[in-house]
Amino acid sequence: MKYYVKYILQKLIVLCLLPFRLLPIKQNRILFLSLEGGSTWEYSCNPRAFCEYLLAEAPDEYEIVWLFREPEKYAFLHEKGIRTARHFTPRGLAYALTSRIVITNGGYLTWFPFRRGQICVNTWHGGGAYKRLENDMTGANRATRKRMEYSARHTAAFLSSCEVFSRLVIRKGFLYKGKILPIGMPRNDIFFSPACSERARSVREELGLPADYRLVLYAPTFRPAGTIKEALPAETLLDYLIKQTGEDWRLLCRAHIQVESTPASSGKDDRILDVTAYPETQSLLCAADLLITDYSSILWDYALTDRPILLFTPDLEEYTGTRGFYYDIQDWGFPLCRNKDELLTALEETLAGAHRDASARHQALLGSYETGHACEELLRYLRQASSSSIRS
């Protein structure tokens, strides 16, 4: 029923916003929207990465606008010449309907009545092809499909991280038949740059950690409250790492944007730091020596660092049955750990040099498009697309 309610609301919104469509589209205005970070930190993900590229490489080319839930948190952007507004206010809606270019990682596209003269680019908020989209899950209904079709009609271009994402997610899950830009994700350009090392240093300084500390990042995907089958054995994990390597290790826990904390970030051990509120995930990935996740697409990003990845999946059977995957998780190439013992065994193997080529094989399996030039290629596309006449 909720999917049909969303569909009906979307139709009502189109009618209510008709007066705003009388406003002229401003040719050099570019609007940024990001759901990554939610109310915690919205200036993030692919839109942030591309925005910062514009500020550095084409500072006078566009009037840049961001929409936020709490724009007062982002007043520092005004110093960079960026305008901000609140979602769903008259000012915010006016910006949304008068920007020539809209860069989003998914927000607004399934319901907002963007105009034909606007260029809406969906960068999405995850690479690879892992968890199935709503439209591809068992029980998907006609209303869900209609929302995907609506989004597809209002999207001028869709960024893709890999061949499998283009084929199974964009074409099949999103029902999108338009232009795909096979250029990777802007937020991942950092992993091909010397700036990644500087980001790693900054993370340690901001968290108050010595430069010689080794870091594990634990970043699981979303799960509803009360459905966690087994928490990550954080203390045991750290004890093992310290014993085996003779080095100091710290565990950074980053919860999904819709979850307050991970089951490993209880605050009882000062070696475990909750970094859920840290502004930017890619910087944490630059700093981490090891990633532990489960079904999250964060593994796609981290694989570009060519550092070890372990998948802690105690609820694998249940998750497979309720959500499902685009690509069999057994073929991803990373160690699957269903309990503490399997996790420690996989860790021992990894420290001994096993699974060394897992990331490279994973990228080859999915047909990676990541080259470190996503921002550059996206700007080239926008310049070409903007030169065409407005079809308002």
C-alpha cells in the first residue's frame, strides 16, 4: 500500500508545483542534491566530489546551489560562493525548477517534476552491483515500477561504475534506456590521486590518533532495528590483530546513514571509535588498512585501494532470502565470515598474504569503469549537453 501512496503523492506534487514552472531556467545554475549522509551530513558522496572539482577547475563557470535539510550547518559553503537552501521551501523549490543542471545521487528523481529543459544527472550512491533494488526484489509492484519509469524519463544521464551495474542495475533495476556515462564515480577519483595519502593523514589528526596506528574500518549495510543476528566481535578482533602484528590497532565503526550506531561501537573500549558522524566516507577509506563490511557497496570503493576486505555475514542466508543480490556473493572473491571463528581464520590468512589479488579480480569480474577521471569526464559531458538548445 505504501508504494501506491507514494505514487499518488508524486502526482499531487506535480500539480502543486505547476506555478514554479513559469520561472525561467537559469543557464549557468547547477543544483546539487545528496542523500548520502542523510540528516547527519548531506554535503557528501558523488555530488560533493564533483562540486569540489568544479570549485577547483571551473570556479567561475557555474552558479552553484545546494539543498539541505539543515542549511545552517553548511554556512561555511557561503565562503566558497555556494548558495544553500532548505528542502521543500519555496526558495528551495524555485532553485530546483530553475537550475539548468541537477546533480544528484538519487534524490528527487522518483517524484519531482523536473522540466524538459533541465539536465538531470544521476550519479547514484553506490558502485558495483550487490543488493537488489526495490524494483527487482520479490514483491515489487506496479506502483514501484511506475516510480522507476518516472525517474528514468527525467534523467538525462546516469553514471556507471562498472559494466555489471550498467546492465543489471541501470537498465534492469532502474528501467533506464537513456545515456549511460561509463566513467566511474566522482567520489572515487581520490583513490587514483596522491591526495589519498594526505586524506589519510588528516583523518588520523582529526581523530587524535598517532600516525603509526593501524586502522580497521567496520561499515555494515542497513538493517532494521532488532534484526542483528551477531555483533562484530570487536575486542577479540583487535586483540588478535595486536598479538599477530605487534602493532597498535584501532577499530573505526561507521553505521549506515539510517542507523545510529553499529553493534560494535558500544563505547566500552577506547580502542573502538564511532565515526558515523565523520563528514566524508572516502577519507576514512583512504586511512583504513583493512575494511570489514557485509553487503554494502562500500566494498566497491575500498577495492580501488587494493587493500584487504573481509565480509562478516552471520545473516547471509536470511539476507539472501529477503533482499537478494545481483551477483552471487560467493563469486565476489572476498572471504565470507559467518561467525567469529571464520572471521579470525580469514584474518590470519589475510595477514599471511592470502587474498592479495581479490580486489583486482573483483573489479575485473564486474568490469570496472573507474580510472580516476570521473569528474573530468562529467564536466566534459555537461559542457556538451548545456550547449544544446533548451527544450522547456
